[in-house]
Amino acid sequence: MLHDGPQDRTSVERELPTEEARELLGLTRDIAAREIRPRAAEEEDAGRFPRDVFAVLGAAGLLSLPYPQEYGGGEQPYEVYLQVLEELAAARLTVGLGVSVHTLACHALAEFGTKQQRAEHLPAMLGGTLLGAYCLSEPGSGSDAASLRTKAIRDGDGWRLDGTKAWITHAGVADFYTVLARTGAEGPRGITAFLVPGDAPGLSAAAPERKMGLKGSPTAQVHLDGVHVPDSRRIGEEGQGFTVALSALDSGRLGIAACAVGVAQAALDEAIAFTTSRQQFGRPLADFQGLRFVLADMATAIEAGRALYLAAARQRDAGRPFGKQAAMAKLYCTDAAMKVTTDAVQLLGGYGYTADFPVERYMREAKVLQIVEGTNQIQRMVIARHLAGPESRG
């Protein structure tokens, strides 16, 4: 029988700025307990995408938290949004990551769209009935995003898009795609962003990838075969797309960091529940100093990661540069999640290696967080560039 983990999670102290924020977190925990956690193990095992859960989150206003109220958003600071995201990821990473990706897909239009574009499209995108996807990576350009090959060529009153995007979360189930395509010369200055409807003729998704984890979250290639997009759906200036993409990724990395902390917290909760209830040699496992020290290290890593992503979020909320801090948070939190989930499997022993308990799933899921939205090797390059400048080519 699949086990969904402790229903009463270890209480996490939160620093929330307003009573409204505290109510939002309480609402999130309630939805997680009722709608997400009880189904997580079974649906992940079956590879089922919980689209109905996203409808519930949308109706509760949890798909639009960091965006302006003027367009249907919650107008919450990133500090609050990320803590909501952590709670969702702790219940099921497919949901937490899905909300992060949806937020990422809305970012380009919210930050770089014209007032008319925002008024026309954002209310529906933020209203909860639509789900977004973000199309930057390609089969031949993952970390080297500036070398993408998908082309957008002028076609009458719009553009014709041709190419293939890869590793797209929500491919085939998204209602809209934020697509980066080449409209000019090679390199980062020849890229433009577009908002493409999910039902656009010529847009299709390949069969989902067969993944180690996150089996309930569809990840696939997206094919664009002569997709016509009116110029009114071009986001930002022609050639501004790479700037749009990097801006979104800085914020998206904070989302991944929060998700990683959520998964790690869920693993710690499970490890505590198991080691305090299971008896060996006449006393609970948690009485043995060697195991207590592992629990202490796990908890310390989680608290440090949470503090790091919240510090970066506060930088963002204050309007200060936060790219270095976002890269640090993504790097540290995802590495910590990998270590914490691996330790949780070890603490549960043979049970931890079975699918009857969720820690093996947490460990498989944690791995992808070290890869998505810039591998952790790329994060180290970003951090070093902030510290020591660009690499010398001389």
C-alpha cells in the first residue's frame, strides 16, 4: 500500500508580513491536506497529472499571488508567494513545480508586455482556468540558451514560428506557451518572446518523457510547425527576448529553491515520524545518537536553505538586484534537498527503498531540481561571474 507521508507535518515557524499572508498560508495548508497529499503517491505512481488541483488553486487565488491586483493577481510579495510554493511542493512536487512554471510563463507578459497586452491577456492567465508553459530550452540548446534555433519569420501581420522546444513542463496540457524564438542574428540579441495559444494550429506536443521522478508532471518536446502568431502577441521589443528570458529565470530559480526546501521538509517530517515510532533494541530509533545527529543535520540544512531563499526574495521585493542571491538559493537549496532526501531513505532503511513510503519518491524528485532552470554547475558560473567578473578569453 502506498503511503503519503505524515498527515500532520512538523510545524514550521513562518515570518509572514501580514495577517492576509498568514491566512493565505493557512488556506494553502488546508488545500494541501484535503486535495493534494492524500492523492499524491497513487497519482505519481500512475503518472496522472492533477489538472483539477490547479483549478482548485486557481479558484483560491493561489496561481496569481505575485502579480498585480489590477489584472487579477494577488499582489503578494515574493517572500509570501515562495512560502506558499514550499507548502505545495511539500505536499506534492508536481503541484508546487507546476505553480512555479505557471508563474514563470506569466512573467514575460506581466513585466514586458504593453498595458494593452496585459489588460487583454493577464486576467485570463491569472484567473485560474488557464495553465501556462515556458518554452526556452531546445534539443540542442539547454544551458546555452542563446544558441536556440527555433525561428520566427515575418508573415503578413504577424510571425511564422518553426522549430522544436524540449523539456517543456506542461507540454500538451498548457493553455498558453511563452515561446522564445530567433528573429534576427545569431546570439542573444536576435531572440524575441511570443505568447502562443495552446490550441494554435501547427503546435503539438510529443509523447511525454519517461522520467526518474515527477511522473505526474508531463514533460515533452513542443513542435512548432508554421504556427502563425499575430504581432500583437509579441512580448517586448524585437530582439529583447533574451533579456526577457533571463529576467524570468532569476525569479524562477527562487521558485525552484522554495520547491526544493518543501521536498526536503517533507522528507524530514517522514524521517522524524519513522524514527520516533519504530523500535529497535528496546527503544525508538530516534534515541540513537548517530541517527539523532543525521536528523539535526537535515533540519539545519532545511532552515539554512529557507533563510537563503527568503533573503533573496526580500531583495527582489525591495527592488534591488537579486540575480546572485537567486543563483545561490537555487544552488544551495537543491543540493541540500538531494542530501536530505538521500539521508531520509537511509534512516528508513529497507522501508525507505520501497515505494510503500514516500522518501524514495522524494529522493528521485529532488534530483531534477539540481538540473531544471539552469543546472547547478551553471548557477556556480553565475555566482562566480558576479564575484569575479566574466571569464577571461585571452
